[in-house]
Amino acid sequence: MAEPHKSRRSGARRSPRRRDTAAVPGTPAQGRELRAQGRKTMRRLLDAGLRVFADRGFHAARVDDIVRAARTSHGTFYLYFANKEDLLRALAVECAHEMDALAGELGAVPPDAAGYAELRRFLEGFFTTYRDYGPVIRAWMEGHVEDRAVSSLGVKAFTDIATALGKRMREAGARGDQVSISALMAMLERFAYFLVSRRLVFADGQTLDTVTRMVHRGFFGAAVAPAR
């Protein structure tokens, strides 16, 4: 059965954003309970770090840049994070949590309309997470992170995504072997990078629909809709 011509959304709702609950304090803030204002300040520093890493790159970014972007002081920064590496580590934990949740939420993707809808929902979540945490993911992919704990988070996150996709591919009767999974992951990661690096957005869902059709047909065995 071919996928629908119009975009549809799965009946299953994606879990809400976990950025507040998944936020992990940096080394200086660990071991102490943060009140609402403290959590808000930490969130502001994390978001500022993401913006600065996106604009300047991780290596070129300075604590001074993050403090300025967050409109706070150096003293406040060091109440929550030991340095920019400490802040990146907290962001990496958040990103890995998002990726793990995506992998766990991926339902069956049969080669029919229901499978198309589920795959579209998943891809939307994947691209959204990549957009939100692009600087962290690029640091993982480009080997700019010397912290082994942070690097291992990236490896595990993408391995979990690949494992979930491979499982659903095999359930759909597709090959789902290592080569197919690797090809799919490479395509999705590069496409997400292209969107984020050029600050492109989905135009009325058309881009997302096109990618979903390509993946559904090419990797899950969906039939091509007959020409009208």
C-alpha cells in the first residue's frame, strides 16, 4: 500500500520536551538543590551556550561570550559550570536523553499509511532534536570533544537510534542489515546538518514529507504510488 499523498500525523503523540527535567547541573552545582530561580538561570546559561557554540564553534567559544549572551556575570556562570566543557557536558546529557527517548518511542513502521505516519513523526522529532542540539551533535561527529564521557554519550545516542530503525526495518520485511542501517543514518545525519547549517525550515511540511517518502520506500519497502 502506498503512503498517503497528504501529510498525516500519527495518533501517538510525541513525548513533551524534556529539556527542563533532563538538565544536569555542572560540577559546581552538583550536590546542592536548585530552586526555581536557580534552574531558570542554569537554563538560560545552557541556551546561551548553544547559541554561542552554533555561532562561533565550540573551540572558538569563550566563557565570556556565553556570559554576554546569557546577560549574566562570570560569577553566576561559575556557580553552575566549571568551564565551557562542563556546560557542553550538560548539554550532551540533555541531547542524549532526547535521542534515547526518540529511539524508545519509535513504533512499528509497516509499508503502509500507518507506517508512513509513524515514520514521519519520528523523523520530525529527529530533525527537531538535531536543530535544537546541532552544536553538540556536530562536536560529536567532528571529533571536537576530548571528554570521553561526552563522546560516549554521542556514540550511544546514535547507536540507539540506529538499532531502533534497524529493528523496525526488519519487522517491515526490509533488509535492515548493517549496510542499510548505516546508509540510512548517514543520509539522515547529513540532511539534518544541511538544514541546520543553512538555517532552513520545513516549508509547510513538504520537505519532511519528501524525506519520509524517500526513507519509507527505500528502507521500509513501501510501494510507489501509481501515477495518475
